[in-house]
Amino acid sequence: MSTPTLAPSVARINGVPLHRDDEALPLEALRQRANTELLRQAAIGAGLLAAADPVPVDGVVSEAASDAIDAWLEAELKLPEPSDEACARHHAAHAARYRTGEKVRVRHILFAVTPGMDVVALRNRAETCLLDVRCHDGTAADGFGRSARELSNCPSGEHGGELGWLAPEDCAPEFARELFGHVEIGVLPRLVHSRFGLHVVEVLEREGGIPQPFEAVRGAVAMALRQQAWVTALRQCMQVLAGQARVEGVDLEAAATPLVQ
């Protein structure tokens, strides 16, 4: 199966090219550039950025555009503060997330995503590896460690993928969400996605940490709910911008009417 990259024609947002004629991007990278360009043009339309702001080169916007996009988002995404009742419900449903002192000892096999990577082939290799190490019965040499040494794109591969004991603050947030607040021991039955790529992960040991009462973590709970609301509102806002723009060469979710209240 081929990599989901852009079509031969140049992708554009309202006529502004997102890449060079000879440049092929993975679909997610192309979508990221498209969303950034939608926001840059929204900032220009709101008078927060000069119309002469230079078109991004290789997806990198100017410093003025970055500041203007931040200002536009701050003005557009006005969200209500989560109520005490909502925070208490969230804490009750996710109490394990708010333990203190929780640690896990893990090892992993990293399949790194790099520009121009055939992401479908990469996922296939990662899934094959996951199946292989999950089926390993432990009677022979360490299958996970061998696979890490042979396949991992992380320096830890030289040591069988060992990352040692980790606390939540030691990991990228998307990686920590898959490790902490759970009870699983052994090879996780799913690939873990992070900004670095795809991971096959084995949890070797857990230290459960100490549960915290709601009052002690009220601020952290409220912050988590604000972040969830912001991400949802941003996604809806991007759908509206895409629905109002002339989008060529890239598939974006679009909405005809505003969704963010």
C-alpha cells in the first residue's frame, strides 16, 4: 500500500501554496500546514496581521504571524470556566490520573516518523513487531529486547528498549496518558502514538502512587477540563475556517456554519 501523500498538484488555501512544486508531504504534515495557513489568513482578515505578511516557507510562519494567530485564538476561543460540579465528576471518574508518586518501569521499541516517511509501511512494521513480541512465550531469548535492538529508532534500543522508571512528568503528555492511571502489566495490546512516532511498549513494573482527594487536586482537574474544552473548540473552529475557505489538494474537515459558541 502506498503512502498517503499529497496529489501531484500543489495544495493551496485560498490560492496560497502550502509546499513547493517538487515537495511531497505526508498527509498529516500537509494538514498541519493547511490549518496553520487557515489561521494565518484568519488573523489577516481580523486586522491582527499585515496583508503583506510573507507566505510561510516550509510551513514556518513569521514571528508576527505566530503572535497574531495566538491573539486571534485568544479572542475567538472564549470558553467558560468548568464548574465545581463538573470538576468533581471528572475527578470521580478519573481518580487514578491524580495519584501522586505513580511510577512505571517500561521499555519500548520506537518506529520514528520522519519527513517523507511511508507511514502506512511504518505502521505495518510496528503492528507486525507488536504481534511478534506479544506472541513471544518467553521460553527463548528475550524477544522484546532482541526486537528493540534490531528495530528501534531510539538510543534505548541498544539496551533492549529499557527506559527505566518514569513518572508522568518524564514523558510527552500523549505518551504519559497511555502509561499512567492504568493497571496493565506486560506488552500493551495497542501501539502508543506520540510526537516521536509509534511505540511498542512493555510495562515491567508499576508503583501505584497515592490517591489524592478532590480538594487537593481541584486546580489540576480544572486545568484538564479547560484543556479538553479548548481542544474541542479549536477543532470546531478549524472546521468552520475550512468550510469558508477554498481548499485545494488536501482533505480537511469542513463545516458550513459556526459551531463554537
